[in-house]
Amino acid sequence: KPASSRFPAGRMLVLFCPGHFAAAGAGRVDFRIYFVYTFAQKAALTRRQTTMASNFEFYSPTRVIFGKGTEQRVGALVREYGGTRVLIVYGGKSAVRSGVLDRAEKSLAEAGISSWTLGGVVPNPHLDKVYEGIRIGKENSIDFLLAVGGGSVIDTAKAIAYGLAEPEKDVWELYEHTRTARKCLPVASILTIAAAGSETSNSSVITRVDTHQKRAYNDDISRPKFALMDPELTKTLPDYQTESGCADIMMHTMERYFTNGGNMELTDALAEGLLRTVMKNAVILHTDPANYEARAEVMWAGSLSHNGLTGCGIASGDFMSHKLEHEMGGMFDVTHGAGLAALWPSWARYVYKDCLPRFVRFARNVMGVTTDGTDEEIALKGIEAMVDFYHSIGMPASFHELGIDPTDAQIDEMARRCLEACGSALGSAKKLSLDDMIAIYRAATTKKTFSLPPGTGYFAYSVPGISLSFVCFISLFGKEVEKRWENKSIRLNSKYKRSAPLLHTEAEGVRFSMSAESFQQHKTSFSYHKFPSPFWEELSAKQTERAIHSYKE
């Protein structure tokens, strides 16, 4: 067996060739049989992990104008696409404060185009705001919708465009899927948040507040005519919003990646490259939010992730993480990307055995898992590596970390609503029934506490580069001392050049009782659950004594 061989665990072929053995050892063993075996095993593995590509139709008509200052071209572009009376839809004060709204209005005026504004769009955009926009549109004979913002704003503009095109009908019927749209006014966007991909997609999601229903409607007639994408406009976003956007971008591709059915090698390579690119730049933006190159990579990835490109050749996308999260957003009004991050690990652990080859490929090609093991072990390592990534950019990986704690009754209600929205058991990685949905919600709600061997003396830990006064937890002679921390990150010293989450919010804290020896024994699971291991170090005995002395004082 050559040292470089990569046989699957438990599948070793041992060759005895007595006629070729030299006195000094097996240096003359005929390795031709070994290579035949290796290639045969590789071919068998490939057959297990791939299937024939499904037929597909790729349609992405949105014109993308990308780069600095592109929003100044909006007037000429709207005129080119036939707009004469424009309703500008935007969110909060940032569009006003940044000056992008004024620049858009000025550009439209210079092109001889009249414009009206509708502000106040919120995350998980409300149906009431759509109705308000439809009323304004009717009163002013609006013939073009311009969204200045992110996914929520663009989705609102699409819904208004549906409503104005068929004013005699209730637009909510589309989102209830009781009818399909026949017409839609033209829509375009000036993108200020990289996340939803709505600037090139056929999708929009609207929330009906009085019934807590968050529903999606997809139709190619709503795809924007053009998208103006200037990464500079995203530089002022709060870190939480930026990283939530990155989680959302990744999920749009992951929903198309974890599927049973057709696959294409090229599509897989595009998807994996997109995921690795977003992960890399999400980490950069966590500590360097003004980095233009990273902003540009993430913004472009957002469009490619949801325009259908990363789904070419698959039988159908899964999108159950999105459907499950829609019910969370409708009930608890959580940030969409953060909600997806909080839910996905529980979904993945629940379904991975039914989609094992895809999870193994993801672990190897996206998360960089290189250790040996069974397929199930490798798949789980990939899932836990994703949890580590979420934590490294300040994203939650459970409901508790997200800041919600649904009751059993609320979980049952979310699952019932999700099944109602799906119409029946749905999903590609695994078809989820009502009981499956409840199980995933409950798994995401489970609070993680750890009880390691008590009576083991004391142990303390700290962040490298942070003084001992910031020791966040000490277990002294079996008596546990807890410190509750808000969900935030601590900036590490220049040696590490990034942040790590510090005790992600848990109402009752996280309990440990361990010695230095038991820490070494449980280091892997310990670092996975809360602390990325490269950013933590064991204190020396002398440092520990000083830390305990400082804590007593």
C-alpha cells in the first residue's frame, strides 16, 4: 500500500505476489492491478455521486450595468425602456442620507421623466405598502417602477407593478396562488443591498401582517428590465445586514445544490466557486467593510446566485429552507438571511442521509473537509464547518442564537402554514411532511448546554491578544461562573485580522466545567459549538491563577 493511496475506508485491496517479492521487501510488486482498482473505485464513486443532467431553459433578460456611479444613468435607461411616469420605491432614511435618491430623481428629471416617491418599505415587506403603492400609481398614471434599495424594496416594486397592470384584481391572490399574473408593468432597480438577488430574479416575497403570512410569487414577466449595481452604495450597511445578505446569497445556490435528480459538472463547479467566493469575501467584509473589491464580488454573486444560473441541469430546486424560514419571518419578523442561517444546520442534519452524495461533495469542494471517514462522517463535518463559518461572521446557527424562542404551539402553527403554502409534502433533498417540518423547527430550537466531567479543578480561557480582564468564563473547583454576553463580536489583535463571535446569545448562558486535560480531549466539539478554535488559546497555569485572582477582586 503506497503512502499516497486514497482507498475509501474499509475497501483496501491487499495484493500478495510471491513470485515478485525481492529479498529486501515488496519493492517489485506489480502495481498495475493496484491502479486498475483505484480507477475502478473512482469511477464507481463518480457514478454514485452524479446523474444525468435534466433538460433546462435558462432565461435571464435583465440588463446589468455594474460599477461605480452607474446610478447616474438611470434617467436615460428608463426613457430607453419606455418609462414616462415613474414611481420610485425605497426603504428608509439611508437612501435619502446617502444621496442616491436625489441623484435618481435628478437623472430622471434631466431625461424629461416625471417621478413620484414611495418610502418606508421594511424588511419582510408588507402587503399594506404594496396597496399604498398601487393607490399612488393609479392616481398618477404610473407606467414604470424604479426600486432604490435591496430585495424588500424590489419585491415591493414588483408587487405594485403586478397590481397596477391588473388594477381590477387583488394582487394578494398571486401570492396565495389562486391565479397567475397576465401582465406586469416594467420594473428596474438601483441596488443598494447585496442579498436577495431580486434585481435579476423572477421572484418576489410579500408579508401579510394581519395573518402572519409570508408568501412568494415567481413569474418571468416581473424580471427587471435593468439593474444598476454600484458596490460603493453598499459600504455603509451595518455588518449584521451585510453578513445576513451573504447568508441569503449562499442559500439561493445551496437550495439548488442539495437536490436529488439531474446534475451537471459545470453547474456544480459554478455553484461551488460562487459559494467559496462569498464565504471568502464575507469574512473580509466582517472586518473591512469598506473593501470595494469584496463588496463587488458579493454583489455580483448575489445576482448570479438567484438568476437561475446555478440551477441549470438540476431536476428541481429544494427551497424548503426558504419556505420554512418564510413562516419564521411572518411570525417573528426576523432578518431573512439570519433566519436562513439559524435554520439551515437543523435542516441539513435532518435530510443529509437522503441526499448524501451532494453533502459529501459540498463538504469536500466547498467547506474544504480533507479528513477521512465514512460518507456520513464527512457530510456531518461539512455541516459543522458551515456552522463554524456562520459563527465566524456573526450569524446565528439556531433559533436561540437568532433571538427567538418559539413555543410548541408556535412551531406547530409555522409547520402547518408551511405545508399549506407548499400544498403538499415538498423538497428535493428530502420531501418534507408536516411531521418533518415540526422536527426541523424543534431541532433548531434546542438549546445547547454542555456538561463535561465536573470536579476537575479549574480552567479558564481568553481571546488571544485580549487582556486577562476580558476572561469571559471561569469554572473554579466545580463551581460554575457564568457571564452573559450580547450577540456581538470582539475585534482580535492585528495578528488575527478578523473577529470571532463571543458566546453567542443564550439566555441561560453556556456552561462548562473542565480542566486543561479535558479541554484538550473535547477541544474539537468545544470549538465547534461556540468558539472557532484558531482564535482561542489555553492559558498557562500562571495566567490562570492571575485570571482567577482578578475575577475574585
